[in-house]
Amino acid sequence: MRVRIGNRTVAYDCYGSGKPLVLLHAFPLDGRMWREIAQALSNRCRVLVPDLRGFGESELGQDEVSIAGMADDVAALLDTLSMAQATVGGLSMGGYVALAFAARHRTRLQRLILADTRASADSQAARAGRAEALDRVAKEGVPAFVERQLSALLSPKASATVRDEVRSIGLQAPEGICAGIKALRDRPDRQSELRDITCPTLVLVGKQDGISPPAEMATMAAAIPDAGLVEIDDAGHLSNLENPTAFIAAIENFI
């Protein structure tokens, strides 16, 4: 499905019916990473899975891409669908967008799901890594870039099927990849805003996540007044792909 938001087309998939649940994808993937989760939850709620700016079938547009702008796109999508409120969840980059949504559109948030993400801004070392990533995409192309990301995104025990799925979904347009890297690099620190999140919140993390480690996620959960923490066994950063059964169970219990 597609809608016009400003001068851009935003693509999204919709599963089931009932109260809306928005799921926001990780970098460098698109909404397809949520397919199994969305299908499993479709008997409980109406699951909306957008492709964020420049990813999947959503247009990049002419404006500078930012995490805040992606959050505003989610609000605009809800407006288009005449939905006043929703549960919003995101993993990794999608979690950054969900946190921005909580800050910018607080009254529209029924519940919040934060998976394998962080509230802090990039460190100087991380920003240097973003510069290297931009250079790598330019010199080696997207497939080589994604291949290098696998060891960080997945646990050592990730199956060949999951690795191939990440390779496939990660074949995004280089313009979108580069815009996403810059948006990640330039996102603000939202740690001080965590205490202002008053809706029920679920924090999920793969036990083998090396990007957003469980200890860091536990600290984030402790800073949110009404948050619960669930660690996902046998999973790295893309915990929804490595252990979908546990991931689905956690969300079902939450909603």
C-alpha cells in the first residue's frame, strides 16, 4: 500500500484488524523484516509496517532525512488512516524513530516498544564509524557493506536462512543507505527524555546483542517509569529474526 506524505510516497503493509500497532524497521533493512511478527500478531491488532524514508518502496524525497522526520512520517501515516493513537514499536533505527515519536507526538502514543536500540547519541568513535560506512558504500557497494554488517547484526549462531534473509532485505538503494547513515549519525541524545515517557513500555533485547547490549538496555528500561525488560535468548541485534517465537510472545503478553 502507498500514501502521499508531502511530496513523497510512503509504502506500508497492513495486517489484521483492531487497535493499531506500528512496527518500525532496523537499518539497513525495510519493513519486510517484520513479516513473520506482523502475521503472528494480526489476530490481535491491526499491524502497520511502513518502509522508512529511502528504504524499501518508500521514496527518499528531496528533504534532508532525519530520525525526527521519520517519526513525523509515522504521525502523518496515522493521520491518513484516521488513527488518533497507536502502539509504536521499533528495533535499532526503528527504536530511534519510536523514541522520537514519543518525544514529538506523545499524546498519540498508547504503548511503546523499544527493541535492541539506545537513547544515547553517537559517540565520537561511532561517528567515525559512520564516516567509514559512507566511504565503504561508495567504494564497495551495498552488498559488500551489508555483508560486513552481518557479524554485528546477528549472533554467531544465526542460521544460514536468517543470514540470507538479512542479505536479501539489505539490498537497498545506495542513496537510501547513505541518507540513513547520516540520519543515525546526527540523531540527538534522548536519555534525558526517558523519564517523561509515561505510557506502558516494553524493552526487548537479544542476549547476544553487541550493538545495544542487555546491560545498556536494562539501564534504559530503568529510566522509563512504566517499563518492563525482556531478554531474548539465542539472539543478537536483530532479535526478531533470530528468535521470532520469543519476540512474538513478549509482545503478545505486553499488548
